[in-house]
Amino acid sequence: MQNLILDNITLTILIPLWIFLIIMAGRFFSVYVNQGVTNILTLLSSLFGFVVSLIVYKNIGYPLDWSITFIRINDFVIDFGIRVDRLSVILLAILFFISFCVQLYSVSYMKEKTKNYRFFALLNLFNFAMSFLILSPNLFQFYVFWELVGVVSYLLIGFDYEKQEKSNASRRVFLVNRIGDVALISAIIFSSYFMYNYAGNKTFVSLSFEDFNAISVILSAYTSQIIFISICVLFLLAAMVKSAQFPFHTWLQDAMEAELPVSALLHSATMVIAGVYLLTRLVPIFDMNGDIYRAIILIGIITAIMCSIMAILEKHPKKILAYSTSANLGLMFMALGLGNIKAVVILLIAHALMKSSLFLLLPHGENKTFSYTEFYCFCISGLSLCGLILLGFSAKEYSYILINNIWLKYLYTFASILGAFYITKLAISLYGNAEKGRKIKPLELISVLFIIGTSILLYFKIKGWQYSLGAPFYCSICGIVFILILEKLNLLSKIGNCPKIIENINNVQIVKLYEGITNLACNIERVIYSLNIIPKKILLCGVVAFNWIEVNILNRFIKLVAECTKMLSKLDMKMQTKNIQTYNAYAFIFITLILALIIIAYKLILGQVS
């Protein structure tokens, strides 16, 4: 049974790569590849992967590992293989199911677009990269496919690269994710360095997830507290960037330039969950220091609230859903910080299903309209995402009852109110786009119904779990009632003026405040000067002294700063070549310098201690 499971899983994740190579090789050698055959092969690969994942989940009892030696340098060994356990199989099933629905939707959506063969090829490559990331047995292999997922997402976002805005958006997404990539490889190298020097078992050097409990103990024992926390912070930073947590949530807005199917894929169960998945794998190392968990909780709750507020102020439907993605991932961070892995998984599944259906249901085409049937499906998915019905209700309530801090409960319920508020606001704004009698594209509607139907089945599957009707449910209802009242009073449109109000405060009101303070200071100076309390000669000397300081020190310093900034700007303009290979070279040089400086500092510290 063990070999059968490993063989089927390996076949499942290699089939998308095979289809990608068939499509691209056919186009490269100018061989005709029928688009219908490409669509069928793509859909069958995802469907096969989903079915195999369900069978494996039902039969797997304990983690299974298979690996071969990939790199060997003396006693430094890095393995390549797969690790199959219940968590990885669940994520694999979600990946292939969402991919199947998105690909089915894309058959209709991309029908009239040019070069759709490349689109389906990239979808297959994305499935391959994400599958191997999920099943990676060690951190080195995890990083390789972490990078490949980033590269493929860059290609998918910039699919219509002829359009300048899409090309620029894909570059910005790629460059922001470089921050997380540098943080992750730095943490991996540092951890592997300590394992090589202090671990008796050299197999720990590859940082395998199977041995991560022992690795965590050794790291905690043989490093100072500052170095250990620094490694944990680097891992956390990588997860924050990949999962679009505040303040790195901005790259998701740029990713909205992608086609609707790409947005549905990236925002649901694939790219953005890589950060959350990394943290779940690193739980043993975080157990060594409780402050890291508190930091994860703080990051999660700040992101959930801040991004929910931004979603309320936003008008563009895709950007509202992008902020919603960051907010819901923030709730997953909070649940993970509380040690509630089961709640993280339920939230992840619920968010993946509902967010993908919401993206697929957004109006598209020339007139940006959709049918009432699609609008009702949108409302069902939105209510589930708010935590009022179906799987979203179970996820929100189950994660809430395990919170043991009263302030966290208040913040969680506040986030629930905001979530219901912006989803209802979006539904109201889209209601005007609903058109009676509009023709429904069958494949697009079927893909959405598959997702909603699966959410209903999963809701009844976990209905017997221990959770009850709680505060998030009632708070979400309050949020919906409140926005409906605002709509009834014709006050909802004024929410869109909030950014203008903030801009007015920054550009007008604060300027007036500064003018008032200046006038007050000027009047005080005149009063003091007219009363002759201080002799005029002393005041004159003070004025002359301050004038000299201003002219010869402050002005020159400001001029020097301006010149330096100007020089740096010119240098930065020369470095901005719009060439990804050049940017990778910069990143490599930067990482090398940072690592060299850290190693030198570490050696000096060891010398001082000894």
C-alpha cells in the first residue's frame, strides 16, 4: 500500500509537467497541437490529481517519505523526494480541485483570446510547481519550488505582456516577492550552517521536515537567543510576504491585473497559502520561543483589520477581493499563532472555495454584466465567506471558540463585522450589473456550481464537530444590517469619499494647522519684542546667530542630502533595466554581501566569547 500511494502521488504531480512539455514543445517545433486536446488533457490531469488525493487521504495512516540523493559534497547531502501526510494531501486535493474548476472556466473564458495554448501550459506548470512545494520533504527542495511558483505566477500575471500596465504589475509582484525569497533562503542557510557544525547526525543538514523536532532542539541549544529569534523572524518574514500580510499586502493589488481565472487560482488555495503552509511546517521551531507565536498573532490580527478597512474604502471589485484575501489569511495567521492547526486548515479550505467562486463570478466582458443566477451564486459565496452559511460558518465559529483571550475575541468579532460590511457593499454595488435574460455560459456556471456544491458537502461532513453559534455569526449579521441601513438612507456612496477626506486632511487641514502654529509663534515673538523684556541687542545677536546656523549648517546639510538623493536616484535609474535576469543578479550580490557580513560578525562574536 505504501509503494502504491507513493507511485500514484508521484504520477499525479508529474502529469502536469508532462502536459506542459507537450504543449510548449509542440509550439516550439511548429507542430500543430489541437486546442481541444490540450483542454481535455489539462482537465483530466487536474481531475486525476483530485481523485488520487482523496483516495490517498482515505488510506494514509502515517507520514510516508521517499527520497533520493540530489547533491552530495563530502558529508553534506541534500535529498530530493516527496513527503506525504494528511496535511499535504488535503492541500493537494484543494489545489487540484480549484485548478480543475478554474481550467474548466478558462476553456470558455479564454476561447476568443490569442495564445491560449500558453495560458493552459502555464496552468499545468503551476500545478506541478505547487504540488512539489506541498510535498517537499525538506526546506531546500521547498525553496526551489517556492521560487518556481513565484516565476510561474509572474508569467501568468503578465500573460498579456503586450499591455504595459500588466507587464509592469507582474514585475512589481515579482520584485516584492524577492524580499520573502531572500528571507527564506537566508534562514535556510543559517539553519543548515548550524546543523552542519553542531548536529551529530549530518542528515539534519538538509533540514528535513521528518527530523524538524530534533533540528529545532539543536538550533535552540547551540545558538544564542538573538540568533535563534533572528532565524525565526526570517522564516516569519518569508511567510508574511508570500501570504500578503501587512505591510506586504500591496503586491496582491498589482496581481489584480491578471485574468480572472488567474486571480481565482492565485488567491484561493495556491500561491498565497504557501506562507501559511510554511509556518505550519515550522511549528516545532516556533515552539522553542513563545514570543514568535505572539508576533504571528499580532501580524494576523493587524492584517485582518487593516485590510478589511481598506476593502471597505476600495471601489474596484477585484481589489476589494484582494484585500479580503489578505484579511482572511490574517485570521489564519492568528489561528496558527494560537496553535490551532485544525482551525487553520478549515479556514483555508473555506476561503479557497469561496474566494475562487467569487472571482469567477465577477462580471467580465465588454458590458461587464452578469445574470441574476450568477448574482445569487455570488451572494451565497459571499455569505459563506462572511461566516453566515455553509463551510464559512463552520470555519469562523470553530476558530473563534478556541480563542482564550478576551481582547483577541473582541478584535476577531470586529474583523467579522468589517468582513460582512465590505462583502455586502460589494454585492450591492454589483447588483446594478445584474441583467435579466442575459445568456449564461454553461462551463463558467458549472465550474462555480462545482465549488459551491463541494462547500455544501464539506459543511455536512464537519457538522458534527464541536462548535456552536457564537459572536462572529451575530456580528456578521450586524455588519450586513448596518450597511443595508446606510444604503436605505442613501449614505453608502459617501463611504467612497473617505479617501478624499483623508487626502483633504493631509493636504489642507494639516497645512492650515501648521500655518496657525506659525502665526501664533510670530505673534508671541512680536509681543516679546514690543515689551522690551529682553534687550534688542541680545535679540538681534540671537537672530544673527540663528540666521548663520540656518544658512551655513541647516541649508548646506539639506542641500547635501538633496544632492546625495539625486545621485542615488540616477544610480537607481541606471539599475532599473526592466530585465528580470539583471534583478536576480542584484539579489544574488545583495544576499552574498549580507551573508558574508553576518558570518564575519558571527566569527568575531565567537572570538570575543572564547
